[in-house]
Amino acid sequence: MGRYRLAARLGSGGMGRVYLGFSPAGRAVAVKVIRPELARDHGFIRRFRREVAAARMVNGLYTATVVDAGADAPWLATAFVPGPSLADAVEMHGPLAEDPLWRLAAGLAEALVAVHACGLVHRDLKPANVLLAADGPRVIDFGISLALEGTALTGTGLTVGTPGFMSPEQADGERAGPASDVFSLGSVLAYAATGTGPFGGGQPASVIYRVVHAEPELAGVPGQLRDLIARCLAKDPAQRPALAELMDSAAQQAPAGSVMSFWPPGLSEFIASYLADLAVPAAPPAVAGDSGGKPPARREATEAVALHPPQQPGPPTAPGRDAGLPASPAALASPAAGPLATASPPTRPSRRRARRGAVVTAALLCAAGITATVLASQLSPGSTGHPPRRRHPGTSRTAPRPRLVRTLTDPGARGFTPATHVSAVAFSPDGKTLAASYDTEEFAGYTDLWRTATGRLAGTLDDRRSFGVLAMQFSPDGKTLATGDYGAFTDLWDTAARHRRATLTAPGTGSSGVTAVAFSPDGRTLATGDSDGQTYLWDTATGRRTVRLTEPGSAPVTAVAFSPDGRTLATGGFNLSTYLWDVPGGAS
């Protein structure tokens, strides 16, 4: 997603799914991909961008920093916090004692101060949005819930906020201000102290009614903290304490944490054991020139390492020192070690090892020097430094270079805002037609059909419902073009008549896009892969789904392909695995 490699799914919520991702340099981040229903709402997109821009300004000690966000598709990446959520900690470890409760109260109050200072209101502070790291709590998902207001989902059962932790004014549909977060903070602290919310459980409508009309149940909360929480849970926002007062009260009661851990020993040990049991995939190895958008290249154990000879001959190696050898095979293979990867040697090697090291080093340097001399003799004075291509008999000395033949400039489609970029291209089997799809500023998409011989526009496939094409392919006979889009729809287009022949939609899909399409060699079956880890096979004659294949771990599918005989389907995705499926006929 963007420049981040997604490695595993961390969870899901009302706004979308959260994945563990890695930056090109290997830094772990949490990537939230917004639900496709929201991604098609232009009002939501505008509000989402505004709220994310504000959220990126929040820089508190107890907040998870927003580090990146999608420019076109709605997603955002925050710093990955290694630790359980407060909800998981209470479920697995039990309610918190008074000591860590005061520390939690102080940390959460300070986090909300940082959020409010940037003009944001969290609006969905709950135990699942509080992570317990070794150095203190972290508040996540601040600010962006405001973008949900006015969307179609708010009228179809999606509540902005969480029953049991939202404020009475929020439950009544009124504007939620900073005091609303104070109410939610009181509910979160009550939950942490007792293992249950102050307004009980049950049906959401019943819980919301109690939030608005009933008094909170705080019998299990320690004395002084009970008084503080009761003030936070006042029905009237004006009667709730200010965050500055909350921080002062909590700071006076909370014992200072140590340099090594914010929490007292019992909770610190639980967090450490939780992390020890948590199977988090390692970052994919970075490769030279990797832009972050491509899967990492596999490093073989026998990979050659380039050693360059020194500029000038150095003094003889002192006896007993393997000056030219890395400390370990791992250091030798490390791409970060650089071309002169010569780590410090062991302190007292044997004479045999010293002699062997000197011989190996000399052989490597001599070979590198000879190779450099031979290459230098073969390069012309104006060379770029790369070895020349091997010439075959009957060919000219200069290899032909690719040249630009034609530029196809989209004239724009009637009724669409200007396109922002080309999202997918595909040639027809006979090469006479090129399909090019475009995304627009309004997150709609359309496809142009070009005559490759003349560069003329043959027609445009208007799809005002599409959020933008992610993948497309022509059928083997060239009569049908399949396009998969961000909205989890796959369309089959009659390329001669320029109209949509069928729309393929998997029932109940929660994916954020059809990411790959492939026709079988006979054109009778179409395979589609999506971001939900599902692959579907469709009968192209009837438009009916015949098979559903689920990748292990539900990793997003990024590529699908049939074997030449059509009896095997290959699928690949974000988990770096490729699966071969035997699908001679299949069954749904």
C-alpha cells in the first residue's frame, strides 16, 4: 500500500482493515485501509483528507504518530506500537491495579491534550484504541472518525463512536467537542479498573439509553480514582473536569515509572510475555534500488559479493590478523556492509586460520583486480561503466535502442473531471487495440480504446459507478475486456459495441478492490483476485460465480494466471507465497 509492504492483517473495525506494514527501510507501521463503501463517498474523501492532515500534526508522547496517508485511495499509516490493546490486556491479564490505573489516566490525559491542541477531537476513545507499550500507553485512531459524518453508512447502522464509551451528547447526535473525549476517558478508566464498562453491556440501543439517562456503575473502582471518573462521566459537558486538571490529579497519584518501563513490574511482565508470544512477521529484506513498491528479491546463500581492490597497495598484513575477512558469513552477505565489507576480525585467530585468510583475501583481490583490468580494456573511452552487450555474428557493433513510437494523450471523457493518472493498460491479443484506464480527481474511472497502428481513439468505456480500474485483461479472442475496480466490481465489456455486457460481484464481499484478473486460455472462465484474499472463478458466458478460493491467512491477492492448458491457476499476494490450484471444473 503506497510505499509500504503489507505483511499481516492486524484487525478490522468500522472504518476498514488494519495491516502490519514495513517501510522500504524496514520500519514497522500500522496501515489502515478504509472500507470500499466509504472510499466511494466523495464527501468522506474530502473530510478524510482534512482530518488526516490535522492528525499528522499531533506529536504527543502518548499518541501513535501518523506518518503517511494515501494521496488517491483513502488509507493511512501510523507508527506501529508493540503492545496489547487495553481491551486485550484486561481480557487476558484482568483489571488493572490502582498504581497502573493512575499511570494510565495520566498518559491518556496527556495524549488527549496533544490531540485537542491540533484542533481535533478523538470521538472514539475506547479500550481497543489504547495500546499498552512498555514505555506507556498510546492513543490511536484520533481525529479521523469525524470524516464518517454524513456518509451513507451513518444512515445504515454504522455508529460514529462506540456504545458504552461515547458521550451522551454524541449518542444524541449532537456535535462532540473536547469534553466528549473526557467522558470517554472516564469510561475507559472504569473499564480498566473493573473489566466492564460503567454502563454495562447488552444491545447497543440499551447501552446508549443508559449512557444518556442512567448513572454509571463504579462500585469496583478504587476510592480517589472513583471520584475523578464520576466527574468525567457527568451528563452535562460543562460539569466535566478540564484535561489539565485531570493531568495534575493523576500526576500527583501516579508513581514515577523507571527508565526501563513505564508500568509496575506485574503489568510490565505481562506486556513482555505478550510480545514474546506474538508472531509478527519480519520485515522483508531491502534490496538495492528497491522503491518500496516491489516485492523483495530473494537472496541466495551462494550470492556473490563484490570486493573492490584498494586504490593503492597497503602494508603487509600483520601476523595473526585476518584484516581482509569479515567477522562472519552474515557480515559478508549484508548489503548494508558496502563494497568494502571488512569487519573487525577475531582477536586471537590460529596461524592456520590467519594463513588461510590471507590466501583467500589475496585470491579475491587478485581476481577482482584482473576482472577490473579486463573490463577496462573492453570499455570505450566514452563508456558509462557497464560491460558491453555480447555481439552475435552478423549483428552491428551497436545494439539497437528502444525508441518512442507514439504518445497517446487522453482527451478526457464527457462528464468526468480531468484524469489524474493512468491506472492500467492492456493489449488485445492481436495487438491492434490498446486499452488504457484512467482515475480522476473525483475517484471515478473510465477506459479508452486506442488503435495502435494509427494512435487514434477508437472509443471510450464510460463507467460512472467505477471508483477506478485496478486490473484488466482482454479475452483470448479479443472480443471482451475485463476490468476490476476499487469498488470490488468486475465488468465485462463488449469491445466492438463499447458497452458493458455483465458486472460480476461477489456476494457479501468486504474487499477494497479487485486487484487482478485473468482469462482462461479458452476464454470461458475469468479469475478475479481481491484485496480480501479471495479468488473467484466466473463463467464468462453466464456471469455466474463457479468457484471461490481463499488464500491462507487471507492475504490480499495481487496476481492471478492460468496455465497454458487452463487446468491450473496460480495466485500470489502480500504474504510472499504463490499458490497453485487444480481447478479442472471446481464447485462453489
